[in-house]
Amino acid sequence: MSTNASTILVVEDDAIVRMLIVDVLEELEFRVLEADGHERALEFINDEDQDIDLLMTDVGLPVMDGRELARQARMLRPELPILFASGYAEDIDVPGDTQVIGKPFSIDQLRDKVKNIIGN
């Protein structure tokens, strides 16, 4: 893995889905940080020494949903690109400068979406 690999923070409460996403992203040579919910995610986001090039979050997280997590993330990191994953992608109301990928998504869809956002 190259040292200048982009870092993606994956927030997904379903452990199996999260593992699959992480596997795909690591195979694409991204660095991946994993969080099973908003608390762990915000620990990464609050850590000023932690590079994060993309926040990929499930919309339907327990306690704090992905949109609220994204809102808090943007307060700390205004430029952070955000990719929402949702089983209801066409119905979801998200900020205009964020992206959505519908679940279930293929490995190719995920790869293309992420590369499109990060541009590498």
C-alpha cells in the first residue's frame, strides 16, 4: 500500500456490510478507518492528526443518523467529502455537495463512486 493512499472513514453499524466495504476499499489500496456508529466516527473526525479524505456513512445509523453525523463532521472538517449509503437512495434528502450510493451496491459501483469523489 502506498503511503499517500487516501483515507476513507467507513461508518456502518452492520458488521458484515462494514467488513465487505472495508475489504473492497482496502483491495483498491485505500487506507480505511472503521466505525460502527457515530461515537467512534467522531473520535476519528475530532483527531486533528488523523487524515480523512472521505466519510462514507450509512444513513440509517442507530442513535445519530448519518446525516447528523455528516453535519457534525462538516463543522470540524468543512471540506470533507461525504458519501451516504442508503437502501432508499432515491428518496433521501441530503446536502447538495454530498453523494449517495444506493444499497445494495456492487463492488464496481462502490469503486467508481469513491474514485469519482476522491479522484485517484
